[in-house]
Amino acid sequence: MDDVKSQLWRGNLLWEGMRMMLPEHREKLIQQERDDWKVDLHGPLDDDQWYEIGLVVMDALKHALPVSIKYWEDGFYIEKECYIYKVDHENKRVRIEHGPDDDSIREWIDMRVIYDVQRI
């Protein structure tokens, strides 16, 4: 009887090495979990929302006021505090900068992904 118990216990130890996870598997699990959190791009905003966003953006552009902009990027909504640097009406995008200095980081954001803009 003791021999059977020792074989069962030893048999479980044989599979202990299978508990390790390869880096490729770990990365895939992390990517899959991240994909589960992704959301779709919001639907088209109505005219009143665009009007309010336009007022805040143009006011911030004219007076160099900081704003909080919420936009969609790669399946996630991102909220940033920034300054409006430029508005490109032809290509429908906004250029933001992360500080009022000349050497601050600037990036373009398409209008279609913008969800909300608020004054700070």
C-alpha cells in the first residue's frame, strides 16, 4: 500500500515541470487580456457635441489655455492635459502640445477619434 502512495505522489512530481510558462505563452496571454479590454470607436457625435468641442478648441487656441482632451487610440480612450497648437480644417485634425514652450512635444489627433474636450 505504501508503494502505491509513493508512486502516486511521485507521479504528481513528474508533472511539476509543466507548470513553467514559456515567454511566448506569457506574452500571448498578456496580449489576449489586453485585447479583452479594448473598446470600439464611439459612433458619430451629434452637432451639439461638435459645437461645444469647437468652442472649447478655438477658445483654447486663441488664448493658449490648457484643455483636457479625451480621444480613442488603438482600442482605448486616452485623456491628456495639453494645449491646442493648431487646427487643420482641411485634413480634419488637431495638433496638441504638452506644454506652452517651443520645445514641447507635439502630436496630431484626428477629429473623428476625439470624444470630449474640456477646459481645465
